[in-house]
Amino acid sequence: MDRETILRDLSQKTDSKIILLVMDGLGGLPINGKTELETAKTPHLDELAAKGTCGLSDPVSMGITPGSGPAHLSLFGYDPLKYILGRGILEALGSGVDVGPKDLVARGNFATHKNGIIIDRRAGRIPTPENEILCRKINSSLKQRKEIGVKLFPGKEHRFVVKFSGEGLSDALTDADPQKENKPREKTQALTGEAQHTADLVNTFMDDVTEILENSPKANTVILRGFSKYPTIPSMQELFHLTPAAVANYPMYKGLARLIGMEILDAGQEIQDLFDTLEKYYSDFDFFYVHVKKTDSYGEDGNFGEKVKVIEKTDAEIPRILSLKPDVLVVTSDHSTPSLLKGHSWHPNPFLLFSSTSQPDLVSAFSERECSRGYLGRFQAVNALPLMLAHAQKLQKFGA
Amino acid sequence: MDRETILRDLSQKTDSKIILLVMDGLGGLPINGKTELETAKTPHLDELAAKGTCGLSDPVSMGITPGSGPAHLSLFGYDPLKYILGRGILEALGSGVDVGPKDLVARGNFATHKNGIIIDRRAGRIPTPENEILCRKINSSLKQRKEIGVKLFPGKEHRFVVKFSGEGLSDALTDADPQKENKPREKTQALTGEAQHTADLVNTFMDDVTEILENSPKANTVILRGFSKYPTIPSMQELFHLTPAAVANYPMYKGLARLIGMEILDAGQEIQDLFDTLEKYYSDFDFFYVHVKKTDSYGEDGNFGEKVKVIEKTDAEIPRILSLKPDVLVVTSDHSTPSLLKGHSWHPNPFLLFSSTSQPDLVSAFSERECSRGYLGRFQAVNALPLMLAHAQKLQKFGA
């Protein structure tokens, strides 16, 4: 018997409520002796840490730097090594593309070819507005000649997402990408017999697009990779008997949340908007995922000071959360994004759980260093959801 | 290679001795700022904690509240997700029913039916003495008509255990239980072809009993669930080359211990009796499981004060244990039973290991909070036995 089966068997519907506040990329590294979290003035989080139970969590496993997909799945109780999301689907979700169960998506680049040889895999990083014009042009031209639905969604610079819609599409396809410059244009190849039909469609599509772009100076062909169908993942309702909602305002996180059955509650752009939404819908759900994005964004920019400010702004909202009297409140990050590294990292997440059944430990403030001596020790983030369920009295006893 | 195979290969017979003292349900939650263990005066355990190595262990995994079965199996080195014990066998062990390798057991309820419709699944919770009379009546009436051995063992109120003895019995059976009132009596169904013979026997038995109980006003039929055969579990001799004994006085724990090859050393009802028994048989075995039950019982009752007293009484016996000079002494619980929750919980167990090779850590007293900064950190309880074997020099090197 595995952990997932046990949780499915033991979890039960109750009236208790759980709030999971994710400060994206919260964990950091010290600059001048202190991390962003240690630098920020966080009186409310410090008080919660002193009253509750803390620890440090590894999103996937020690040393692994996760993308947002596996890092979040893990926090939501899904084994990130079991549920692997294709690059294409993550890119599509991140671009706000509405993907259905029959759709096939892939990541695309506009590229430059000369006599069929790819001489620039990024078409000289064309400006985003040009990308948008090209996508519109291709979408309208293709409409007239295809019986299958195909649509391009522009991204930044040379990047786009393509979505194929129709019956019997397969993602058992190799990348249609020569990987290096000065190699011939690459077709996709079917990895199974059933995928041959899809491979033919994709290759015809690529030829059609190349024909449409014939007179474009730089972006005169495309390469595609990371073909993915909509993944089959059991919902949080099915696995944990929760009625979950996401309070998030970035497409990637909304898409991910929708994938596992969360209702998406749109929030405005400011941090306080998240909590307005939380208050407004508080009676309608029993699990809330609240996502603060900017801690990660400023971490990626290497902007230590602004990351500190986002942490402080979030801390100021903690009393509003507590006034809702959730049975369980968890504050953590999906992964670390130290400003020092300007990117995601493998460092563990500070983790804080507060409920009437949490055991006070020796932690006196909310920081990476303090959490390291917490009651939860160093643990796999996939255990976070079972812990929340347990403290919310949503898990029955295992065995007699 | 899995952990179990490695331990089987590496463990070796030596003269060293291990004592595992389990204070059932020891872990707790604070009332007025302190847990039961923090409140109790435990000078001897505190000294051991200061000298030895401590940690916090999860019986199954984080957030999971275990029953006594999986919690103990884990402490004895058995993966509790691999060795799942059926409800029937645990109930039988807990009732002191002697179950053999060919027997089939199930949990039963006396119930009330009217024209074949179950109108009370608990027969109005008949008094236990009435249950005992009915079991005797059924056992003697059945004896005359069955070629297969069947025997009922009364439990509390409407509950009993039934044991079928004979050749070729199978537990691949559905529950013979309508689950809800006002539904027809339910037969068991065979889940495999081989189980059909057993299903027929069980269904005939249920009809026979209903006939015997015809004139009983309330308890006029039975429902059965949790059919289990005696599980096949490798013994501790086989897995760890130990000669183990259990010093316990509750049927459930004696039954569990017997299941994995322990010799059962009966002890009286008082805590000191356990240690008299331990002293008496100390030269005959190399692994002793000593079980203090009342910490759990008082936890279940929500009786903080009495739980504290049991802890103190056990602490007073520690010098007697130490005078035996065991090579390894572990003191821990199988699961937590906070008085505050009046039941088993998912909180980890305080864990203390004392031996000449244990590393002193920063822990200065035996409590949940102190153990949280112990050298062992937060770990899976299934690692406890390998640790004991290692400190007793009973494990060879893995690999060259």
C-alpha cells in the first residue's frame, strides 16, 4: 500500500478549514549576514512561528532545484516524481492557454532557416510585438486550410505555445528541434504506432507555417518541443475529499490549480487583493491556496530589498487571515529563490504550521535558521498536505 | 535491494542484549504549557536522555494517526505499509483469541432483523453478559451440526469475534454487512474462485446462527466483516536473528508479539511486575519488548494527571533496568495519545536510545520538545530496530 492510497482511504469531509499561504521563492541566502526573511520585519509571522510548529521542507529531494510545477504539486500532496508535467503543458498553463483533455500542446520558437538549414533557433529574438503579429497572421491563414484546430499563442520574444485540438491526438512525439544551429529543420517522429497520425499532422503544420512565413526576414520557420497532452491527475476532491480554491493571479499557478480540481478565485494585482478575495469566498471552500508571487519575482531579479518589502507586506496581512479563524494555517514557499542566485534554488523552504493541535517547539521567529530547529525537522514537502489534513482532523486512524 | 533484505543479510547473532521499553501513547500535547511527559518528574529518563541520543519518530508517516497494530510493527522493524494486518485478526488478537495459521477470523456484531431487513446493526447494544450467553448457546448448538470448526468469542456489548478452523479457508471475502440500517441481510461474496467454498461456509453459518437466535428479541442475527487469515509475516528470528521476548499484559500486544515470533512472558497487572518478569527471564533472550499500557489508557480517557503518574512510576523502574546492563536501551512510544485529544494522534514519538556507542546530543531532558533537537532528528520509526541492532553490534558492514 502506498501513501497516496492510504490518504485517499483515510481522508474525510469535515467543516474544518485549511489555509495554505505560499510565498513563492521565499527561502533565501544571506547578504550581509541575513536572508531576506531574516531582514524583513515580520512580527506576526514570528509570533505564529513561536506558537506553532516549524521545519524545513525539501520540495522534491535534497539538492534538487524544482520548477514551479513539481514544487507546487508536492505542496499539494502529489508525489512530484510520480506526477510529471510535460514542459508543453506547463508553458501552456503559464501562458494562460485554456487546455482541454483532448488537446495537445507544445512549446515553440520562431526560428530562421536558409534552404532548410536552421541558422538561428531564436530568430534573432524578435521583439514580442512582432511575435504577436506573426501568431495572428498564422492563426488566420491556417484557419482556411486545416480540418483540425490549431492555434498559436504568443509568448515573449521568439517563444510561443501551440495548441492542437481534435480527436485521437497523441503526445508520444519526439521534439521537432535540431537542438543546434546549422542543422537541417527537424520533423517530429512518432514514438508509437498510434502517434503516427499526430506526427503527420504536426509535420504538415510546420510546413504550412514555414510557407506562410516565407517572406518574413528572420522568423521564417518554427521549431517545436515538449509535446504534452493534458495530464491525468486525480483531483484534490478525489484524493483528499477537499473542496479547494486557489487565490492566485498568475496564469501558471491558476492553471496548475485548475488541473487538480481547484476553483480559481481571481484576485487583483496587489497583495491585499489576495486577502480580500480570501475573505469574500471564505465560507464556500475548506481549502485555500493563497499565492504571493512577487517574493519569487524579486528573487529572480536579484532585488533583495524589494523581496524584503513583499515579505513585510504579506506579514501585515496575517492578522486578517487569523481573524477568519482557520483550523490550520500553513505559511511556506514552494521553493527557494535567493536574490543572491537570481533564480530558483535547491535550498529547503521555511515552513510554519499553526493550529490548536500544533506542538510548540523551540523556534522563536520565522526564518530559515530558526525553522531548522523546529519540531518538524527537515522533511519532504509532500508531507505538508497530510500534516494539514491531520491538524484539521480530516484523517481517520490507519489500522486498528 | 530493499531495507528488509539488507537487514536480513547483515544481522548476526551475538550475546548483546536489547531492551525496548514502549510507553504506549506516551507523546502528548501541552495543557497549561506542558505535556504529560514535561510535567512528570523523570530524573532517570532525563539523565538517560542527556547521556544518550534522542529524536522524534513518525510511526507510519507524517500526519498519519496509526492504530496499535501498524505503530508496533513499525517499532519492531516491519514496514507498516507492507505488512497490513486485517481488522479481524487485530480484533481477534485484542480479544485474546488464539489464532492459528489455517484459521479465518472476522469481527461480528449481533444485530436485529425483521423479515430479513436489518433494523439495528448493533442489536440495541445488548449488555455484555447477554452477549456471553448468546455466544455459549451458539457455540454449543453449532457443534452438533458442523463438520468445520466455528467458535464465537464474546466482546463488549454487541461485538464478538468468530473463528473458523479447517482446511482451505480463504479471506478473499466481502463484508457480510449491509453497512446501513433498513437494508436486507447481506451475504459474503467470494472475491476469487478459490474463496467460493469459504463464502458458502460463512453464509451457511450466518443462516444457522440466525435460526438459532430465532426467538431472541433483539440479537436475532449477525453481521460479519474484516475477514482475515493469520497473516504471513517473517519472524524477528528470521529477519534479524534475534531471540525475542515480550513482557506485556494486554492481549492485543501479546498477540501481535506472538505473530512475529516473540516468546510471551506474562507479567502481572502492575508496572513493577513487568520489570520483575524482565529480571527473571533476562538471561534467556537477547531482545525484550516491555510494554507499559496505561500511559495510553489514561491518554484515551483524557486523564492528564494519571498519565503523568504512570510516567513517573515507569521512571522509577529505570535503575532496575540499568542494573541489568543491557547493551542497548530504547525508551519511546508506539504513537502519541495526548490527553487533550483523548485518542491516538499523528504527533511523533519522543525517542531515546542509550548505549555505550550512542552519541550525546544537545538534549538535556526526556520530552517531546527536547527530543526535537536530538541527534536523530525527525525519523521514521521503522528505523528504530536497525538502530538498536547497530548499537548492539549486531549488524555487519554493508558492502566492501
